[in-house]
Amino acid sequence: MTRRKLAFFLLPICFVLPAAAQSSADRHPDFQGIWNSATATPLERPPALKDKAFFTPQEAADWERRAASRREDPKPESPASKGFASYNALFYETGTELMKNHRTSIVTDPPDGRIPALTPTAAAEKTRRMERLNHPHSSQDLGLQDQCIVFPTSVAPMRPYIYNSNYQIIQSGNEVMINVEMAHDTRVIRLDRQTHIAAEIRLWLGDSIGRWEGSTLVVDTTNFKDGGGYFGDAGGMYGTDRNLHVVERFSLQDANTILYKFEVDDPTAFTRPWKGELTMTRSSERIFEYACHEGNYALTDLLNGARVEERTGSAPKKP
């Protein structure tokens, strides 16, 4: 009799727990997994293409063939090798295929596919920072990625780079977490909050809050720190400052493709807002630890080189 009573009380619990464990994520598209953003589609449209927003099929094939060729290691005797290389093809992940729609640039607005010009103030700040970057007087003069603080691929909008273009998405009812392969950064998008944190609180990755619009995850990010190293260093990064506001949209095109759209608005950095889109494909790869400072001689070598220039009189004047 006692066993029957015990079974009577336990049985409902066995059925209730799975139902209670179901989060709101179960009622929305599942983005969980490893995704790769490497693409042959350039961030900005090459000037020679002018107003051409899409490649023809033949143009796309030619572009992808050239992209694949650029990924090959130059022969040692080739002038392109210059006798050395910082990385070989094993490390590069620039992507050899265009987006399926054959866009000529990730930037979709302005219509010319180019990132808008910086404001005069931001342009002057970029010049100042580039001068310090080219001849650093301390580690703080270097880009944030050289200091292993944060890498631009981690910051919204997330753009492809020449390697480490993987992202791991973990999703629950209250948060979406994006673990970034480059520099081991992790973005946490809060789904249970509708307003941003206090304006005086500033974060390297900003404060991200998300909401669902049908099957699309919309992410609004503000509260960035000043852009620091993002005024033109390391791969042509664009300018940002503490007024940066980014809206991202994640949607599934199919089970293995995320369509990622973004809108950038920063009136003190850019002369107008701009937009872009790219696709991320599901990957079977794993994300390994990114030990940024392990065996990193670049920081001390750059500073030592600047000191040598000063001693030999070849250093530019301190700005």
C-alpha cells in the first residue's frame, strides 16, 4: 500500500518535470551549434564594381576561383612570398565562396556598398591613433586586439576576419550566448530585459538585449566603451565610439544557414548610418581555447622596435 501511494505521488512529478524544463527557446528557432562566417564576399564593394550590387553567375565563379588561388601558399621562389610569411594557408580562413545571393559586398546600404565616411572629428581621431599605433610609446597605444583585450569580430556587428571565424551559440529561454572563437570573448544577449543598463556603465562588447519578431531574433546593443583600437588598425577596422548603436537580426534560411543582418548607427563616428548582411553556415568544427598572450612576442617586439627607431633618430615625432 505504501509503495502504491509513493508511486501515485512520484508519477505526476515524472511527467511535470519535462514540461517545466521546456523553455521559451523551444517555441522559437534553434540557433544552437557552431557557425562559421568565413566568406569570399568582401566587407566593402571594390570601387571598380561601382553600383553593381550582385555578381552574375560567371562573375561569381571567376571571383571564387581567384579567392581560392589567394588562399594557396606562394612558392618560396615566388616574389609574393617575400622570403617569409606570417601565416600559411593552414591558418587562413578567408573563405573561398561568395554568399549564395552573390552580393558584391557585405555592406548593403549605402547603395555603393561602402562604409560611410567618418565625421571630421572621428577622422582626426583616427589619424591620431594611427600615428600612435605606427610608433607606440606604450602598450596602450596599440590596438585592443594587440593588447588581447577584445577583437573586433567579437563586437557587434560581427564581421568575418582572415581566420578564427567560428561562433558557438547556446540558447535558453532567458539568454542567447555567443562564444566567439577569436580572443575567447563571450557575448550574452538578454531576452528577459527590455531596457539597457545605466548609461554610465560601459562594456567592451556593449549591452545586448534581444527580442523575437516572429522567427527572427532581434538584438539591440548599446553602452559600448570608446572604440579604442578600432579606428583603422588591423584589417581596416572602421571607427566606433561610445555612441555606437547596433541592431542585429538572426534568422534561419535553412537548417544549416543563418542570415545575419545588421544596422550601424553612430552619428559621432559616421556621416550616416549603414547596413550589411552575411550568412553563417553550420560547422562540424570545435572551438578551441584562444590563448592570446601565450607565446605572444608581438607586444614587446613592437615597443622594442619603436625604441630602436628613437635611438637611431628614425622615429617620427611624438604626436
